[in-house]
Amino acid sequence: MKAMICRAHGEPESLEYGDLPTPATGPDEVRIAVRAAGVNFPDILVVQGKYQFKTPFPFAPGMECAGEIVETGANVTHLRPGDRVAAHPWNGCFAEQVVAPAATAFKLPDGIDLATAAACPVTYGTVYHALVDRGELRADDTLLVLGAAGGVGLNAVEIGKLLGARVIAAAGSADKLALCREYGADETVDYGTGPLRDQVKALTGGRGADVIFDAVGGDMTDAAMRCINWQGRLLIIGFAGGRIARVPANLALLKGVALVGVAYQSFANRDPAASRTNMATLLDWLAAGRLRPHISMRFPLPQAPDAMRAIAERRSTGKVVLLVDEPTVS
Ligand SMILES: NC(=O)c1ccc[n+]([C@@H]2O[C@H](COP(=O)([O-])OP(=O)(O)OC[C@H]3O[C@@H](n4cnc5c(N)ncnc54)[C@H](OP(=O)(O)O)[C@@H]3O)[C@@H](O)[C@H]2O)c1
């Protein structure tokens, strides 16, 4: 089968479009004909060798996809060949076929197209786990989202509003902030127009945000710790800015702040039943039109490096999706 192949760690451009053996399906697995694959910032880290989990070479990256089931393992009862699914097997999705643990594949409601579905599992799953399980976001909370126009960020704006919170979206340009408003942000903060701390304090009567969703890290985390409310929760999602934040323990002490790590892949692997319950809620919301995945760019599979480069250079908003043609060779 055709796939984007990683033969050694490097930049996205080092990926090769070529042939990998079609994977066999184990008893607890399903084989999916991939029609679309979502691209996530961590895919870049995987290819660079900077991600927490390493995969033996050669492999196809790609954490999430949507497509049709072509084969099910002997122990799989909830899916059948022909079912349309979204899945987050964490690897292998930048290919014509992927074998996924059945627990990571979800039958899609009617009416959801496969490109849209491919954009959902990793970021919505991460955000739901972050805001509901880890952050315990309440309707009377003010939620500050950093990197709010990105993949996880825009989903955090959307789900934060669904949960009833007041949402402040922070991003790096007026266009990105306009998008955040379309997705429900009550207030917006442009990093370029003044210190984050002052802008957030001004919007919160000097108290600061109760919950901060931080997918950026570095200087942004430093600033966030200076505009978090008494007994706030700092949700540590990622370090898209490139520097792992070092949070001053004195600020956590003085404000009674909880530093809350969010590791969606580990959560889903350790507690697949809880992860599936979360995903069922998300798919219900999707089917009801309460979630509106925003896809800013689509590329054919062989252009995966361009898709990853757009994310790395902050040119995308929401999600980027790869489209996979029907295989031409059987
Ligand atoms: N903990 C988990 O389970 C989990 C799951 C998924 C993703 N993540 C992490 O969450 C972070 C965001 O992932 P994503 O897929 O949402 O990425 P994304 O779509 O690229 O969004 C990242 C946002 O961060 C901002 N940013 C600031 N400095 C940046 C820089 N130097 N390079 C790129 N973006 C920068 C950008 O917004 P502005 O241009 O507006 O600043 C961008 O919109 C990554 O660190 C990823 O590893 C964690």
C-alpha cells in the first residue's frame, strides 16, 4: 500500500511517499481503508524523534483518520466491514490502510463526511479530557485558551463554551481571533498588542482566569502564571512555542494554583473505556451540530510534508487534513 514513510528521524520533508507492506489484522484490531487523515502538531514531533513514544522504522506517521472498515479481528464485535469509522491508533494513518486497536475506532453517525471525521479524534478527545476530566471546568469559570486558533485551541474555545464557561481566546493575529469569536469566544487577546497578563487582568476585574488551557508553553506559560486566579488550574497541554515551561513554584504556592498535566494518549491507552465514553459524547455533539470542526487546509496524501510545514509555520487554523485516494493497485 502507498504510505508516507519515515525511515529515519528528520524534518517533515524527509518523509518518502512509497510502498509499505499492508498490515495484518490481529484479533483485537480492525483494518481501515483510510480516506482522510488529520494532521496534528505532535506528528511533526514524531517524525523529528522528539515525541514521548518512539516507533521502529520504517513506519507511517499519522495519529488519526477516518475511513471504512475492511477487516475485523476475531474478538471484535462492535464493528463490521463496511462501517464508516473515525479512529486514533496514534500511528500509521498517513497511508492507504491502517490497522488500529478496535478500542480506538468509533462508528460514525450518518451525515458526517470522512474528511470532517478525520479531524476530530485527537484534538476533541484531548480537549474533552483536559477540560472535563482534568480541569473540572465549571459554568461559572473563566477559561483562558492560549494558541486559541490552533487544532486543540479552537476545540477548547468551542467545548469551553458548550460547558458554559466564559472564554477568553488568546492568539497571534486579528484573523485568528476573529475565527475564535466565530467559535464562541467571549473575549479575545492579541499577544501582539500588549502583555498577556495586563489584558487578561483587565478582562477579569483583576482576578485572572480560573482555568488556563496552555498548548503553547515557554514565555506564554510564564505570562499565564501571572494572570491566573486564586486556586486556578493551569492545564499543561503542550509546548508548540518550542520551549518547555519551567513554572516558578512560589507562584503556584502563593495563588494555590494546581498544575495539571494532560496526556491524552496515555489516558486513552490506560483507560480505554473512559476514553470511549468521552468519544461517544463528542460524536453525539458532532451529530447534533454542536461541534463544528474547522478545517483550514486539505492536501493529498503525498503532500503530507507541506501540511506539516503549514502547521509548524503557524499558517493553519483549526485542523489540516490529508485526503487519500482510492488505491489504484489492488
Ligand atoms: N497533551 C496532549 O495530550 C496533547 C494532544 C494533542 C496536542 N498536544 C500539543 O498541543 C500543542 C498544539 O497542538 P496542535 O495540534 O493544536 O497545534 P497547532 O494547530 O499548530 O496549534 C498551535 C498553536 O500554538 C501557537 N504557537 C505559538 N508559538 C508557536 C510556534 N513556535 N510554532 C507553532 N505554533 C505556535 C499558534 O498560534 P498563534 O500563531 O496564534 O500563536 C498555533 O495556532 C502541541 O504542543 C501538541 O504537541 C498535546
